[in-house]
Amino acid sequence: MQVVGLGPGDPDLLTVQARRVLEAAPVIWCRTLQHPTLQALPLPGQLESFDPLYETAERFEDVYEQIVDRLLAMAAMGEVVYAVPGHPLVGEATVRRLRERAAAAAVGVHLVEGLSFIEPVCTALGLDPLAAGLQVVDALDPRLDPALPALVAQVYHRRVAAQLKLALLELYPPHHYVQIVRNAGAPGGAEVESLPLEEIDRRDGRFHHLACLYLPPLPVELNLRTFGGLRAITHRLRAPGGCPWDREQTHASLRPFLLEETYEALAALDEGEPARLAEELGDLLLQITLHAEIAEEGGEFTYGDMFEHITAKLLRRHPHVFGDAVIRTAEEQWHAWQQIKRAERGEATSILAGVPTALPALAYAQTVQERAMRAGFRWPHLADVLAKLAEEIEELRRAATREEREQEFGDVLFVLVNAAQHLGINAEDALRAASRKFVRRFTALETLARGRGLDLAALSAAELEALWREAKAVADKEARAPGA
């Protein structure tokens, strides 16, 4: 089978070899007849087209598979010439599938090259694709970096342009000026229309089978929706001539900010406000980016080292996803993780090794107890835990010195965390909820006191208790109200 590239549309741009093959073929199978070269070039052979398949199939993938099925069936009986627009290997899904399946069907495929749409489009734009770092993507799968120029092909209809616009607005601002290039390499020459991205689908006739979209690169200050943009801005802040404060920062000086942003992200998570969470996660990501930038400047490690560390770890620790291991439950996964971690360390370390000691005390206690319990070290019943709690409270009551009281109080807290584990309660969440409840009630108490001209410090214990009960009722009623 010979697969012939028809070029971008002008018959004068058809290669000598392609013309020779086409003129010698008794039958030419064309993916589509909607191509200026086929319409203008007098060919002695019969032209057959797969255009009708596009009218009956629900998906393009189905069309492509049907075309390949027919081509391979015909090739089993004799020589086949298959003609496609442009270059056979540029944006031709049928050729890609054909080459994948041809070997199994014992069919040889010879490619007759043609000029692709890329060269005449670059000519129309005055663009050197190599110097500019041009990306070429499909309109149905526009994965690209907005910091580099991009050429989007297969924008053949207003409907496709509308879907493409929605995808691109995830990366580009609506007012970013783009160029629609039509008829590049076709008779009559190219047309270039410049307009804001948000307007590309607002009028019929802008797109057809010889149209594509060019996206100029975003400057740093407009590349706001990608990690690459954040990294570029961070690099600029740290570079000579950047921000004096950012340039002075070190790993040590940024440590409190990393902790602060982590807690603010957790607070946003607890509030259940997606917009606030997005903002706080962004602030946290900035801290990570700053540390990575400082490390790269100092030759400590690179962004690539950081990414490789976590991605390789994810691959190693999920053999049931990226390998052949079979894991059915989360519990099995946890034990598999522990085995993988021990193998990574190369020694039989404690199951508690690796728990960060810098964790807040409550989180540290929860983590070490969870690991110990998963390993089988646990009281069988909640009653046993509560008995141990009573024992520790009694020891706290008998403690005579400050050091003894501190130790015994820690033991009480530790057993309470164990009770939470038995009850399936997150101790951190429970304590945070109780603290918020107290804040809500105490705020109500202050409001009542101010409204009545009362000085809390001057009230007796009985008066405070009565006011507290009243404040509790008010605060709890407000908390139960719809929308609270």
C-alpha cells in the first residue's frame, strides 16, 4: 500500500513523486475529496472517497477504524493507493492507525511524503517554528504550554472552535489575541485574521477544513494558570533586579511561612469553601516553589529531582496500578506500602520509622498509634481503653511534682487518642470542632454581657454559669439555623 501526501492544497506544491504515483494509479482511495489538489488536478484514475463514512458514524474514532479496516482488506487483494491531505504523518489519525495494524495484517505501507500545512502556515505568519519553539496540537486534544507559541490544527467547524475555546480559556485570558489562518498553501493564498480568543466562535465561516488557529505565547505576567507561569514569576522575583525581600529568603527564613500556609490551607479545607481552598493551596504551592528555586540556585537539587522523587515513589508504591500486583482493599494496600517502604530503606526498620517528629503533638500521636494498631498492637475492646484511661487519670490525680503531672497528663492525652482510634474518630477534627463550639458559645456570652452592661470579671461563679447556659442556647440555636 502506498500512502500519498497531497500537500496543503495548491497542486503546484504536490511533490514530483506524489504526482507520479497518483497519475499511475488506476484507483485512488481518498480519505476525503474536500481538498483543492484533488479538485484541480486532472488524474486519469478513478477517485474513491471515504466521505460517506463521516455522515453515518457517531465518532471520528469509528470512522478512522472503518477506513483502516477497508484499506487493509483491499490491500490483502492487491496494490492500494491511499491519498490524504498534507503529509501522511502530520495530523492523520488514519495513517497512524494503519501503520499500527499493518504489520499484523502482513501489509507493507510505503509513505509518499507531501508538504504539510505547517510550512505554509508558518510562511503566512512569518514564523520560524524551530526558533520560536512552536507546538503543534490537535483541536480535539489541545495539550500545550501557553508560554510557547502553538498551532492548533483540525479546527474545521465553528462547533469545534467553541469546544476548543472553552479548553483554551483554562490557560489563556479571554482578551489574548490569536490568529485564524485559512487556506494556507491553497490556490489564492492564505488569509490571516487576528482577534481576541473569546471571539473565535462568534461568527460562521471562520473555520473550515483548511483553517487552523495560531496562539502567540503568553508573556510571564499573563501566564497565570499554569505551574510554568508560577515558576517563571518566582524565578524572576529571585533573579537580579527582582524583589529585594524574595532575594533575601533562605530555606530557614521561609520555614515559618511554610507552616503558616499549611495551617491556612487546612483551615480552608475545614471551612468547605472551594474558592478559599484554591487560594490557600496556591499560597502553599508558592512556598514549595520558593524552596525549589532556592535549592536550584544553590545546586542542592532541581525541580526535576523533586518531581522524579515523588513520581517514582508513586509508581513504586502502586504496583497494583502500574504493575501486575493484585490488591483488593485499602487495608491490603496499607500493608503493601509498609513492605515497600522497608524494602526502599534496605533494612528491617521499625514500622514507626519515618513518622515526622515535627508533626503537631496530636497528629504525631494519631499517626504512631494508627501504625501500631495496624500492626496488631491494640486493645481488643473499647472498654479496655476506657479502663486504661481511668487508670491514667488516677495516676494524674496522685502526681506530686510538676514533672510527674506533665508526664501523667501526656499519658491521659495519649490514651484519649487511642480511644478516638477505636471509635473511628479523628482526634484532631474532634478537638477542633469542640474548640470552635467553645469559641461560638463564648462569643455569644460576650455579646450577652455587653448588651446588659455586665463585666465578666466581676460576675460570680453562679452568675457566669447562668449566663453561660443562656449563651450556649443562643449559639447552638444559631448553629442549627439553615445556612449557618
